[in-house]
Amino acid sequence: MRLGRPGADEAVIVAAEERLGRRLPPSYRQFLAVSDGWHVDETAGVYQLGGATDIDWFQDPYDVTPVFEQNLGDDPRREDVLLAGMWRRALRLETDSDISHALLDPGDQDQDGEWALYVFRGWSGELPDRYPSFRAYMEAMYRGFHSDRAERTDFVNATTRFHDARVEESRLLSLRGRYEEAVPLLEEALSFGRPHSAVLLTQIRHLLEPHGFRRSYGALVADPRYLPEILPVEAMTRAHDDRRLDGDGRWLEAMTACGAVREAAGSVLDAVKDGTHRYTPPGPWGRAVAQARESARAGASDAAWRTLRDALPLWEAPGPSLIAPIGLLADPVLGPLITPERGREILAAPRAGATEPARSVEAVPTRRRPRRAGPGR
């Protein structure tokens, strides 16, 4: 399906502006010159953006303005005032939708003359999503278009290749201890749904907050290369949460759905819950872990940490999806030693497998990730 249409002539755009009594914002004006309308690839919401002759003022046909005005209070925030006034002054862009609207607000402008765009899904009962400009909205749709197709092996283009290269660059950066450079690359790749970006980013965030909320590693528990590192960490969260009596069964079902063997998952969960689990990686790193455990048991926790820290260059990733010794966190003796500060030290230490320098990937022009925010959020 062709998403766009031939661009509108300048005279057609000018005629629309004369009809509306306003000059259109820059990014929307440029869009009409390139494509006079657009099919929006959404499963629910706005389906079609009209062209220059289709757009018109919204004029609040549902009379929701009084509702928003009544909720402003005595000292309302600027964004709430803008939202309350948006309904009567907004420009409606869509021509086909599921009781949803794409609304450009001339009263919510930035220094470049861009109008904020609100997507209001009338059936949702939620506040509209706000984008700082029409360009930001289309870029979000572009990311969503790619994210929705990320699991398709036949969906390959310049953008997917670019972000897949970024993910590999991030993996190498992370192994070299340059995780802070890797994070924004992974976040951008994740917004396009690129495979492996989420699991690499999860490991970094997990070590930055070792004892925070639950981190999920998904299908990685099904790969025998990663199971000794990942499955105990997944079990650790369940072992510390006794609020649901049926929680073990639900956790086992979740792990099985991700591809783990139920019996193996049950054994790991039991060991983590009764404190008998031991993180026992192979090779020189494994020997350092065993030595650190003995020091920690003897009460020499600082010495134990130094042993681990000094041995980090010996840790070897069992496969390309792991960039750090996450399994440490599930060890009942060594896990408590890993504070956020020490988690950063782990991430900042070069580790085995980073022999090749991370390669720089040239930026794809005009694919900036805009900031998305919703009023009152």
C-alpha cells in the first residue's frame, strides 16, 4: 500500500491558508508539498490524514471544552490551560478514523512557529497524546511502523540496517566499559523495535539499579548459553515476592512461555528461595567468584568486592546477547555486595570479548527521536 500521495502545489497550499485564515506551521506545510495526505498505519485511531483541501477547523463538536475548563482549578498549569482551549481552536487533519482525531493547535506554538499536535482517541477515555509538532508526530508514526514489523524477517531497509548496526556498536561499546555511550544508541534502536536492543539495555539498567524493580529477559531464559546467568536472576524477583500464593505457578508458566524447561526453572526457583543457589561460572572468572564468596562468608565483604572487580576483565560473554555478569545478582552471598555504585563499576570495566574497537555508524539524516509528552503526565 502506498502511504502517501503526490505533493500539493504551492498555490493549493496558499488557497488552504486563505480559506483557514492562518499560515500553516512549517513542518506541516512542508509535508503537504511532499505528500498531500497520508495513510496512517495504526491498528486503532487515526487512519487517514487529509490533504490541503480536506483540512478544516475542529470547532469542538463534542463540547468538551467546558469539562476541561471546569477542571483547571485556581492555579492551573500552562499545559492544562492550553489543552482546555485547544478543542475550539484546533485544526482537524484526519479524514478517516476510529472516533479519533489528529488536531493541530495554533495556540500551542514553539519558537519556530510549530504547532503542537494532539491525537485524541475518543473511545479511550484518556487524555490526548501531545507531540510538539507535526514532524514529531510523523516521526513517531515512522518508528511505530518499523516497531510493528520488527519480528518480520523479510522487513529489511536502510533504517533497520542502520539501527541493527547501532545495536552491535552498542554491544562492543558496553564490553569495552563505555556503557554511557551505548545507552542512547540502544534507546533509539529500541524505539524502532530492533531485536536485541531491549535485552542489552535491560542489563545496563539492571546493574545501575541492582535491587530495584523486576527486569525481564524474555526468551533469553530458553538459550542454554545464558541460562546460568539469566534464569536465577528471573527467579530472584519471584523468590522475594510472596504476595501471591499462586505466584510460583504463574512464574513457571511465564518462564515456560519464554521457552525455559519447566523442571529446570522450578529447580532454580527452589534453590534461589532456600538460599542454596550458587553463581558458578566457568574458567578464571568462576575461580575469582568462588574466592570472593569465601571472603564474603568470612565477613571480608570489601575484599570480596575487590576480588570481583579485579577479575572483571576475565569474564567472557557466553554469547552476543550478554554484556555483563548479571548472574552475580542472584547469588545469596555475592548479590548483596552489588550496590548501584558497584554496578556502575562493573559496567565501566572492560570485559573479555571487546578486542575489536566499536565502529562508528554514520547518522541517518532526519531520523531524530522527538520528545513525546502528554498533558498532565
